[in-house]
Amino acid sequence: MSICFTRAGLQTSVQDCGRPGLMHYGIPPGGAADPLAMTLANLILGNVTNNPVIEITLTGPRIEFACDISIAITGARFKVTLNGNAVNNFETIQIQRGDTLDFAQLISGARAYIGFSGKMVVPELLGSVSTHLISHFGGHRYGAIKAGDTIDFCNIRTAKTVRLAPQFHLHYTPHPQFRVVSGPDKLLFDNDTVEQFYHTTYTVSAQSNRMGIRLHPPSTSSPPARNERVFEQMVSSGLYPGSIQIPPDTEPIIAFVEGQTIGGYPRIAHVIKADRHRLGQLKAHDKISFHPVGLAQATRILREKYQRLSELQQSLATDSKVSLML
């Protein structure tokens, strides 16, 4: 009743919805970088939406199965084969003992998720089995999965065959636009600088990770103007995934799922919650830009997204009792 990773991939880890509510202890939420993709994998299989999944980043693993089990793959698109035959995202895949699942070329996005019709036997820490990769705790042996690692499963069942309708598939582009609300420190920047921020196309740095997404502005743009006297009086304060800080080198940093819980750089904007899952699909050299929206609009967009997910959940007639999470 286990799976074995004969090839680990670049950064493959166990994730769930993380550890929300612990930031006052200095513990960031962590969890799946794209929680919407994780949610869809579990909905396809009729699982609770927080059932642990495998998160795959940029280069995928090869997995041998020592049990019959159903899986679903969502998120980034890879060329994936089961015993040499191509399989698709967003549908149930029935696995038999002895099968081999192999991830090859990445086609779009950055992170894929494998959901299972069973529960991984992984120790729970602070209410979650998520791997905190930066701090090396949680998950399978406190880090990314290595070649030769084996994970046991319990409560395995056979999920019914489901294929999501195309309108529920997730698509990723190398130049996404993120909707943002004003950050709490916006007034520390003059109006021209704020306008420049919203009219700049940034490039995702290769130095990005689950802690923060670093952005490079075009080499021809002028750096944002700052009121240095006010900046010098700033004190560190709360920081949440999606906050966009402007550090002294003027290259924006988006706090991400494993980011620090306080920061001392001014926050010019914040990615709205409905778009935040798409941060998990950014990779080095992608181009991104930002579009300002008001708080009321951000709330409406999130409400519509939850409604759409709820409709999907009802259409699949799952037994999930856990709230959908983004």
C-alpha cells in the first residue's frame, strides 16, 4: 500500500492547505502553492479538499505504485505517461499495482498536483502534513522527496471516473496579469511612482521560491521614487502572502506561502485572494503586470470564485464537508 519515487523531480513535496492561524507565532501558512489546483484534484476524487497531495515543481518525478489506487493530476501541464501511455490532467486515472507514472516535459505553468483516493501516512505537525521547505519541517522527512523515498497509504478506495468539463480547467500563460488592492504603505510613494508600478511589466527572477517571488523591472525604467525620511521611520509589521514590498534596490518582492510573517519594506500593493493561487504557477522569466481594483471588487471576485467552486462541488456530488480553500 505504497508508492515509490524512482526519480524525485526538482522539488517534489507533500502539501495540504498548510497551517493558517499561526502567523503570530512566526509560522507562515505554507501549504500548496496553488491551493485551487490542489482543491480540484481532491474534488475530482471525491476527497475532502484538504486531503494531502504531491506538489511537483518544474521537473516531475517517476513514481512506481505498489497498490491499486485512483489519482488525479491538476495544475501545471506536463507530458505525463502511465506505463508509456499519455494521460491527461483534470480526470480520474485508475492505477493498478505495478504501474509507473512518469512526468516528462513541462508545457505550461510551474506546479502540478497529484491527488490520491487514499491518505498518505505522513506525520501531522501543528494540524498539517505540509512540507515547509524553507524551514525544513513537516511533510515526508521534513523536506523535498528524494529518489528512492517510499510513502505509505491508508484508507484506499476506488474513486469513480470523473472528467472535469473544459470550463473548469486551469490555464496558465507566461504573461499573467494580477489584480491587486492598494497596500498599507501606498502613501509612502508619490502618485507618479504608483502609476509607474501599474504600467510596468516585470520579469520573474530565477531567485524566486516559496518564500518570495522577486521581480525585475525593465532595464529602461527609472526606479520608484521614495520619501527616504519617512521610510527611515518605518518599523517592521505584519506581512501576508500576496503583499508586494519595495526593498531598497527597488525590485518588488511578492511575499509567498512560506514567506516571513513580518517585514520592514513598504508594501505598495497586495495581490487579491482570488488571484493568489496563480502566483504558484509563475516560473523564472515569466512576465507579469498588475491591475488595481477596489476592496469591494476584490470581495465580489472572490465570492464569485467560491460560488463557481461550490457549483462544481455539487455537480460532482462529493461527500466533502470541508470548506473550499484558495
